[in-house]
Amino acid sequence: MAKRILFLLNRAPYGSTYALEAIEAALVAGVFDQEVSVLFSGAGLYQLLSEQDGGAVGGRTVGKMLGALPEYGVTDLFACGPSAQRLGLTGNDLCLPVTWLDYTEQKSLINRQDIITG
Amino acid sequence: MVISIAVHGAPYASAGSRTALRFAASALGLGHRIHRVFFHHDGVLAAAGQGVAPQDEEDLHAGWVRLGESHGVELAICIANALKRGMLDEAERDRYEKDAATAHPAFTVVGLGQLIEAMTESDRFVTFAA
Amino acid sequence: MLPETDKDGYLRNLDDWNPAVAKEIAHQSGIALTAAHWQVIELAQAFYRTYDLSPDMRPLVKWVRAKLGEEQGSSLYLLKLFPDSPARLAAKIAGLPRPTNCL
Amino acid sequence: MATLHLVNKPAAWEDCHPLLDAEDAVLLIEDGTYLALQALSGAALYALEPDVRARGLSQRIRSNIQPASFDDFVRLVERCERVVTWSA
């Protein structure tokens, strides 16, 4: 039976390779027929900023990689509304459409999961 | 209960590798089964077979090897993360024509699919962050 | 003349790729490239340009289906063109890095 | 218990705290144990005892936070349905 797996992405994309490697794991989870969702929270929202160019710092572009999530079967993309407000970001700043969740909605998302990882 | 563990931090640089090792030992002691320890991100450096710990500090690499060998726990290092950090087993050393295999043979080099399989085959999945 | 590759035949330097190199890599894998192969190679390259990722099998099938239709967008069709492991072989011939999940 | 929240850095409390349910448990580990000096609330609170002791916090830990051994850690994982790790 498929498990409900939530990837909680809360790291900024270029200060370390952490975000990129977590996205690779989320992509692979998608092709393994699990019910995968992703929640961008805190500095993880920076992963979604438009107009990134990872080539400028010698690597891949995290925002482009995130665009592949639906190709890999991961279509439930959520983002923390209060985080966006704190960081001064809106949907217009992002390169992908996400569903904004308040804290109550994030709690119920967490409570629906079998597994949560980062 | 079947438990799998992810270790995200490098030994010493992050406390997580040691915390995970202690947690795994306690879980085994309480009768649980550890299906797989998946070393992800800098966590793969736990496989470094050439490290030398000072005599008065815990040897984390040796601790993991002992856990793997005495309890049959699978120690899996993520291939994508391991290669770029210089952790190669004999097969990868040969493939990329490098001088030496750097990962201890108690660790197996695996794809990210094994991370997802650990999640699907375990009752609990515990992530030890960096 | 084939530029430097690793033991599995992937280009060490992706900038060395050109259609003649693709032909040579394919030849080493026992494949004579046809128009059907080139369609898939170009689609794998487009996937890479779009997402900074070499497609794994499932997303490659989906991508080909979206661009070429149901008949070509199947694992069987890709397996006939690129036997054994279509995503890896197509990436190799297209001058892309190994797909992430490959051992 | 519903969810076990592992907190290994003090700064992670800001992300974790708003998402606590009353029936959840929080286990402070590693540098997260420094949070045991503060007035925390929102769930059942535990702190990993060796990490507390190492950092000189044993006598300073707040009374609403229970020390937990590694065996207690395992039992919390058993009792909760899922584990989420907060790190910043």
C-alpha cells in the first residue's frame, strides 16, 4: 500500500547542497508510486524564487529542478503562508504554483502523513 | 516494530550521527528491528574507513561498523551524495578509475530508491538532521 | 574520434557532445541511430534544459507521450529503441549526465 | 500521541511551535536542549538527558520538561504515529 510521505523543505537553496539533495529524494519518491507531498517552509521558500541561475555558482538551478516534481508524479506542493509573510514573499515571486497553508492546515497535513522527512 | 533511520550530518561536524547511533542501539536493545540506516547528505562520511579518532573521543565510524556487523543492520550510503564527497566502494572506485576505495565494506552504496523503500517497509522512520 | 568517456561510456565533459559523438556512443552500444532515436534524444535534451535533470524512465515516458502521443509515449516503444535501460542509454547518447537514481 | 517533534537547534522552535497539537510530544535533542532553559509550551515536553548533562543544563532545566533516556526516546517513537525533525 502506498504511504503518505511529506518532504518538509526548509533550507535555502545555494548556501549548501542540502536543498538540492532533498529535492532529488522527493523526485525519486514520486516515481515509487507513493503519495508524496512537499511543504516549503521558512527559508525553504527561497527555493521557489523565480529567475534563479545556479550556473552562476557552478551548479544546477534548484527552481528548475522543482519544476520537474509534477513530471515525477508529485503534484501536491504546499507552502507556509505565515513564512511567506515574514520573508516578504508572495505568489508572484515564485516560479511554481503552490497551495498556501496556514498553521491549522499545516497541522492537518502533518497529521495525515505516515512519514515526514527533510 | 520495524524502524528505519536517516542520518543527514557528518560524524563530528554534527551531533546527529552519534545521536542516531545511540538511538539505533537502544531500539535494538528494546527488541525492535532496524531495517536500514540511510546515510544521506554529509551523513555518508560515516563510511570513511581511513579516519582516526583521538583515543579519548568516541570512534563513530567504528561504532557504526560494529552496529552493522553485530546486529546485521544495513548501513546504506546514498550514491549520489557519496560520490561527490569522495566516499567510494570498490565498484565505484573501479568505475571512476580512482586510486582507492574510501568507504568501509560494512557500508553499501545504494540509490535513492532504497531511501524510499526504507520508508515503505518500516513502521517508523526517524530523521536525524545535521 | 570519441572524446573522453568514463568506463560506462558517459562523456566526462558534456561540452564535447555533438551529433557525430552521439552516433559514435550509440554505435558502441550496438545502436544505429534512426529518426525515431533522434526524436527521443532531442526530447531528453529538452527535458534537461527545462529541469536541469536527466529524466528517469517514468518522467521520460510521460514527457515523450506529452510531445509525441500515446504510441511513442510508452516504455515498450522506448525499450525497443534503447534496449535494457532506455533512460540511461538515451542520456548517455544525448550527452546528459547519468539520471540521479542510477547505481 | 499523534506526532513526535524532534528539535535539534534552538532556532527551529520558531518553525515547530506553531504546528504543535495538544496530543503531540516534543523531544529536545543536541543543541535543541538549550531550549529547556526557556518557558516552552504546546505539547508534552522532553529533553534528551545525556545532551542536557553534557551542556550543564541538568539543574537548570524547566520543571515542565522531563528528562528522557535513549530508551525513553525509542518509546516515544513507538507511541507516536510519526516523527518530524525540526532543524534550522
